[in-house]
Amino acid sequence: MKKGFIQTIQTGLAATGALLAAASAHASTSWASGGNWADDGDNFQDGVIYPTGITSSTTTTQAAAMADTIAADDASVGINLIRIGINTATVSGNWAVAQAYINELTAKGMYVDLACWDGSDKDGVINDFNAWKSMWLTVDGVYGGNDMIYYEPFNEPHGYTTAALEANVYTPFLGFISKRQDHIILDGTGYANDVTAIGADSSYNGCLLGIHIYPTWWGQYTTESGWESALATHVGSYASRTIMTEMGAPATTGINYDSPSGNVDVCFIRGICAEVFNLGMGMVYWPAHRAGDTFHLFNSPGGGVANQSMIDQLQGGWHVMCKPAVAASGPVWNLRTMLTTGGANFSYHYGGSSDTHFVMGDWDGNGSMTPGVIHTNSVGQWEFLLHNANASGSADYDFVYGTAKPGDVLVVGDWDGNGIFTPGIVRTNSVGQLEWLLRNSNSSGNADYDFVYGLAGDIPVVGDWDGNGTFTPGIVRGNIWYLRNSNSSGNNDIPSFGFGSGSPDIPIVGDWNGDGTWTCGVIRGNLWLLRNSNNTGAADFSFGYGSGGNTFMVWK
């Protein structure tokens, strides 16, 4: 999954943070940012399902090449999970080719959801149980132990009552399959439009749940809040186990989803994305790839994005890209879910009047980025008070790290790649070098890394510059950036480049497009100027957020 990153800027000094590590099991489904790779004629087929770009004459080599293109498209917008339809004909008649594109997707770091589709009768019932079982046993024989692969036993099982679905599909499936339950997605009842009944059955407590929603379902709401409330109702208390494996709206008709309106499609996309983010759910768009579908995200494999405003909203719902945040006096935290001008989506109070530094990070490795405050205590030590929720409350961690010295810059990040943000201090030593003192746990103690990089007057920044999952140092000298790929002394690994105008621009870094690589940005007044690559060039994003006196941050 994509790594998450937090950086804080205060009074021209940078405090940075790090990543959400990939894991075989996840504390929630917020890691899942997905797209469906679908058959041009829809996945409801009696014959082989051929995802767009794959045909009956495609070779295994060609299938792998097409998967490379699909993975590159999807990664460019922050997708890390690709949902693919299979059926008995696919596995019995085209299995070698299917394995070729599935294996290539996982080789490119993509999770894959293999979902079984009904036949052309679309009756929502398995037509031949023994053939369906045989298909899944074949799949399981190849992918049962592969944690990059998820199983979805049957798509939209609307032909069953809840009792029949459990007795005739889900319970038997769990009985013959070897895949771990936390890698199995059970569709909700009906057209997978409600997960509460399946979620309530304790037999399936270890499984994930799948929900689907489109603008024509649940009511033609002309407010974003209408869709938000509807989703919350149909998910109930099972958000942490639920992935929205289908949702979508017209992407090729010129609708501007970045502009609020009373249009049903606009309200749907904006409301559903906001509530998915709020609930901490995963979301898989229908379809990312499918020729002729007015909902598709990409014009064709490798053919570019169909509607950037749709991508903007999806990225606001996905938990893969960095987003803007500010903290004002009080302190009051104001978080925004999109890289655009606008008001805060979440606001709350955390911290007290004695707190002088504000940071955000994943302090417990659960995938949620939450606040922290730091101040000098009564004996002159830096005291870290970290909170595990984006809400008012008390500290979950309270510890001291280092004795405060004039000019200290406080940083937070995942220095060892374990998914937990921990503290660091950057200070100028006696010979005018920047000394980095980084610790691998949220507790009092000594530095685990102690090295020099940079000179007095340089502004420290931290990010995952090469996408390897470890956060490492950088410095900004004037408007020249120097970035290093290891937590040790040495020269910059990335060729130095210019971005911004120097003081009073404030450097800030983050993963602005969800591709897993952290890149440069500056804040000029309250204008955010962000770039998607670490080299000289113009900003790829520009928007206003925050005001004078704010601490500027990014979060995920």
C-alpha cells in the first residue's frame, strides 16, 4: 500500500513525519484505494472475462505488458488495489493469461481483488455450485498464501436471502478455501448495498465486507450530506471491515466535481468520498479501466485521465496522498481533505497554551494520522504529548526526548520503516553542522540514529525520496534542495535542484499525488505551491489555505 507522510512547518522551521507501512493484515480498510479493471462488455459473461486491453488472442507476454500499463496508470493517481472479475470460464479457459496479468500487477506492488461475477443472466445466484467451487479451488491453489491477493466469493448476490447467502455461499466457501479470512471480502446483501446483516454474523468476524453504491441507489439525494448519511446507515458499525468495492459516476461528460452544486452526481461523488474518508473505509472506483463506459477514470490504457476533478474528489476520499492542515492558537486544528482552496473538513481542539510545536503522525501504527503537541517542560526537556484521534481529548503518549536547546528543530517520522511515527531533533553542533538525533520509539531514551547532514542555517526536511519506505533527511539552502536516501552522514543522493524563491517561502514536502514518492513544495503567505517530482520546474498544484500565524502541516 502507499505510504503516508506528515510534515509540519512552524516559524520557518520544518518538522516532518513518515509512513504507513504495508502489512499483511490491516487495522482498518483505509489502506485500500482502488479501481476496477473491467471487461469492455461488462463482467457479466458466460464466457471468459477479458479486462479491457486483453482479448482472446492476447499472449501471456502481452498480458503482462498490458498489466504494466494499467499499474502505471493507476499508481499515477494513487490507486494501490485493482479489482478484477473472474468466472468459471476465465479460470478454465484463459487461466495462464489471467495469471500473467495478475502476477504482473502484484510484481508492480498492486494488491488485487479477484471477484467472481455472475453469468449473463444476472440473477445474482451461483449457477453451478460445483463449477464455482472448482474454480475457487484452482485459484486458491495458486494464490492461497499470497497476501497481495484478496478473494471476493460472489459479486452482488441479490438472488439470495440473507440466510440462503450465508448457508449456501459464504459458509461453504470459508470451509473449503485456504485464504486467511482477513483477505476475503464478503459482499453485503442485495446488490451488495448493505453490509449490516453479514457484518452482524459472528461467523464472519474475521472477514472483510464489500459494499456498492451508485447515484441511482438509495435515493436521488441533491445534497452531499444526504449521501453521507445514507452510506453511514448502510455500513453501520462495520466501517473498519468494509471496502466500497464499487462506486462511480459520469466522468466523460464534462461534469466539474470540484464545484459544489445540487446535481445528483456531484453530490454523490463529493458526499460519498467525504464519508468514506470520515469512516476510514477503503474505496474502489468503477471502473478505472473499461472502454466505452462513461464512468471510466482513464480514456484508455495509457491514454490519460478522463476527468481531473473526479480524481481530485477520489483522492480526497482515499488515504494515500498528503493533504493540507493548519493549527492556530488555542490550538485549534483545521484539516482539509483535498489539495484545493476551501474550508476545513475537520476542526477540533487539542493541546494547551504552553504547547509551542504542533505535529501530526501515526503514533500507534493503525493508519490514522493524528495530532501531537510539544513543549519545553519545567526542567528544560522537550515533552511530546501525542493523541491517537483527530478529535479533542487527552494525550495517549507523554514522554520526554532531549534537552531543549536554542535553535532545535523538532521532527517526527518513521526512521526504521515499522509504520510508527517517532521523534527526532535536528540541532547545530559546535562546528556549525546540522546534527540529526532520531529515536525509534515513542518513549524517553537516547537517539537510535546520530549523524550530521547539512550546515547551520539550512532548513531540515524529511521524506521518502525514493519510495523505499524509510524516511530520510533533506535540507533546503535558500531555494536549493539537497536530499539524502539514508539516515547517516554523507552527500545528497538526489541531484540538487531549485524550487521556490528562498525566504520567506517555507519548504514543505509530501506525497501530493499518492504515487508513494515524497516531493517538494513551498508555502508563500498562505499559497501552497507543490511539485510532483524532485527537480527544478513549475508547481503542479497551487491553492490557498490557512493564514498568518498558522502552523502549516500535511496529514493523511
